[in-house]
Amino acid sequence: MNTKKVLPLMLLVVLALITVFIRKCTNPAKPDKPATVTDGGDYNSRGLNREPTAINYSKHARCRMECRHIDEAEVIDILHNGKINYRKSDLKAAECKKRYAVEGYSKDNQHLRIIFAPCHTEITVVTCIDLGKEWECACGEPAEMNEQ
């Protein structure tokens, strides 16, 4: 074979291998699908767990739910489908102290903001707010977060 013809081809192959090597080093391979936590890992560092193993309700949340006519099914629907309002959330707090303000509409078209406090695989409903109507409630203010 003629070395003048082989040399450019060999050079091209070497450059291609170097390019592949550099890309692998700067962009590590991504897994095919995202990793899931099945062992009760720390959800707080990854965001709001919308499928908790248990949902707890504070006394304040139960009182607000009763006077504002919000049932557990509506709370669960907001948890699953609502949008996080980051301006009303407290995500810089320590583990199990974070608060997510999640907003959405109930089955009877109430515009709700529900404050969720996740801790590991469980979540606590801190309070429920109807953004469209003022309700007379004798519940007092929650200690964790202002409502409006």
C-alpha cells in the first residue's frame, strides 16, 4: 500500500478516537432512566415527594380544611397535580423543616394553596388556603408559615 494514502486515513482515525475520548471525559454517560429511591431515601434533597408513604394532617390543617370545605381527596389531588409556588415555599430550611406551597384548583373550583412539609417518605399538611375567598375560621395562625 502507498504510505501517502494510508497516513491521512490513520491520522483521521486517531483524531476521531481522541475526540471520542475527550467527549467521554467531559460528558459522562447518563443513565437510560432516572434513578428511583425505593429504600426510603432522603426525598428532601431531591424535591417534593408527590407519592409519600403516609400523609399526616396538622390540627391547624384539619381545622382549615373543615371551615373551607376541603376534603382529603382534594389535598391529594393538589399534591399530585398542583404547581409549586417557590416564592411562598421555604426550601432552604434543614431536612424535615422544608415547606412547599403547592397551588391548584379543587373539584369545586376553589383556588387552593396547600403547605406541605415532607420528611423522608412521609408528608404533613401544615395548612390549606383558599386564595379566592376569605373564610371565617377559628383556627388561629400556623406557627410555621404566613398564609398570604
